[in-house]
Amino acid sequence: MEGVNHSAFAAFLKSRRDRVRPGDAGLPVGPRRRVPGLRREEVAQLAGLSADYYTELERGRGAQPSAQVLTALARALRLNGDERDHLFHLADRPVPRATHGPAAQVQPALLGLLDRLTTTPAQVITDLHQTLAQNELAAALIGRPPAVRGPAASLVYRWFTDPRARGLYPPEDHPHHSRVFVADLQAVAARRGDDSEVRRMVAALRRRSEEFTALWDTHDVALRRTDHKRIVHPSLGVIELDCHSLFSEDGRQRLLWFSAPPGTGGAAQLELLSVIGTQDMTSGEHSASP
């Protein structure tokens, strides 16, 4: 499109790339680094782009980048809200609507840890189980989050309203996860206080799910900190893993990561997962916020 300011866009990318230190992104510094910040191929890797494509962008060439590409670049380059909006303006794309609450932006401390977890599936979610960011192994294990807004962005909501969301776990494990989800939501509701987002979700779930209503009325309360899970993978079958949670200071975001004891079948499956990646993932519901 004619509205793209290619030269300014390219210069802005380079200036932001020079500012980010490799350690900030969980990358090794190395003894022979000749640039003050990230290399072009490192930005491409962090943003999930090809090195050639990113190089063309930074040279002021190529087609207008999509909103998805701009969002990935904003995250890779650690842009603040104003810088992200500026990037969208330079690319002649509508600036995304401002969001409020825990989903507005991944908290930097959790994002920094996520970037360093390269050998285990990991992701950052909100306290309502909306996926904010994930690494490639998490995408390979549990799939990418659905492109939806509102309550349906929450796995808790989908768990009780969409049967496809339950395909992530064996059927015999479903009652356990239902109880855990509801007890966790009770704790979140208490922490948030008189929060309209939680009120709307609970009201909608009570209307749509008898199972949710029955569990909610037990008043069981327990934040989920650790859990042993059996995850159904489309290629590797059932994988037994431990899921750990690290909470942000305000409790509204969580870093989840998955592990298995050395020598177990789960550990061997995770190693195989790192090889096959997302190449065999199906297009069905394989929800990304377990």
C-alpha cells in the first residue's frame, strides 16, 4: 500500500533492534558479537519470521506487513505501547484497540522467563486461562490459542461450553479438571473482588452449564499451582507430565511450564516433540491454556 513509510519503518526497526540486548531475550551473548543489540536473524527467530523476510523489512523493501507480523515484531523487540502504535502507523495498519486488564500486555518478568525456557513447553496465561504468549514447544504440545475474543478466549469458559475443548485430556480425567478449573476460578473471583469480567463469565457459565453450576455451588476454593496431567497429543498419544505455575506479583498472570522426570516415558515424548514440532498438529480444538 502507498501509505507505508518504508524508510521510516525500516529505520525504526533497526533502532529498536539495536536497543534490545541478547540477554533480555534469553539469547547467548557470545564472544564475537559485533552488533550492540540483536542480529537480524535473532529478531526473525523471536518473531517467528524467516530471516530473509525480516531483512527485507529492515531494508525498506517488500510488501506491507500484516497486523500479525507487526504484533510479533512488537513482542520480539520489546516495544512499549507507544512504540507498538508507532510501528502500526508506519506500516499503515490500524492500531489495535487498547485493552485493559491482565491481557493487555505480558508482564516483562514473565516474558523474560518464557524466552529463556527453550527446552520445555511453556506459556503465559491470565488468571482466567486466556493465553497471552507461548513458546514453540507449547504450541507443539497443546496447540495455539483460538483466534477469539470475549469469554471464549478463556479455556475455562470453553471447557464448560464447547466439547471440543476437552479433547486435550482423556475422558476419564475430565471430572478432575472440571473441579480444578472451578475451584481455581472461585479463588480468582475472590482475589479480584467485585470484578465485572469475572461476574459476566460466572453468570454465563451458570446459564450454559449444569456441571459448572453444581461445582460452583460447592464453594471449593484452590488456586492451581501444580498438577499432574495426561495430555492427548495427535501424534504422540497420551503424554504424562507435571504442570507448574509461577504467578505474577499481582496474581493476574501465570507462567506455566511442563516437565517429566528423567527416564520416564513423558521425558522421552518431550524429546521427540522437540523434533517433530508443530508439523503434525491437527486443525481441531487442541486448546492452548491447560
